[in-house]
Amino acid sequence: MQSVDLPVQITVSGLLRAIAQLPPNDLDRFMAEAKMLQKRQRNEASLLDAIHKRLPDHQLQRLRLLETKLESETLTEQERTELLQLIELAETADVKRAEALLALAHTRQTTVPDLLSELHLETGVD
């Protein structure tokens, strides 16, 4: 591949000027690799969104309240149904989060514990 001159501080316009110096075959290769990079970045962004997605605060607070009522044996039948629904929502979110963590770890060729550390996330395991 032909080399091109790049300014020390690369701006988008500077990068475009450098790319404009490429011969057609190298430009085709560059464009193909840039599209792959763009696809990978969008995929990672989507996975990161899934990893950080949690139940809304009001649902988490309600879940905690209902769990407390369950422990104190003051839960009504209607609240029991609501508790089961919230538990199912939380478990579904956890599964999606775990799947996204596994996919991102695979994409980055790392382990889930290393990825959690890199993202400054807790494992959730006590």
C-alpha cells in the first residue's frame, strides 16, 4: 500500500485530504476496511447499550419494596403477582445483559471478567 503524508494533528478534513492521495485500488481497500470498522463500532455501541440497560428506578424501588413485604409476610396476592412480573423483567434484562457481555467479550477477544473490569462494572456476585 502506498504511504501518504499526514499532518501531525489529524482532523477530519486533513484525513480526507490524505485519503484523496490514495490510488483507486488502495482507496477501495480503505473504504472496505472503514465500512467494517464502522459496522464493528455500531455493533459495540449496541452491545454497550444492552450492557448498561437496567430496570427503571421506579421498578427497582417497587421490586425492593415488594421483596421486603414478601420477607415480612405482608404481601397481598395482587402484590405477589406484581412481584413475579418484576422479577421476570429483571431476569430477562439480566439475560440480555449477559448475552451482550459475552458477545462484546468475544468481539474484543477478552474474557467477561476482564471486560467488566475494563468497563468499571461490578459482577453483581456477592
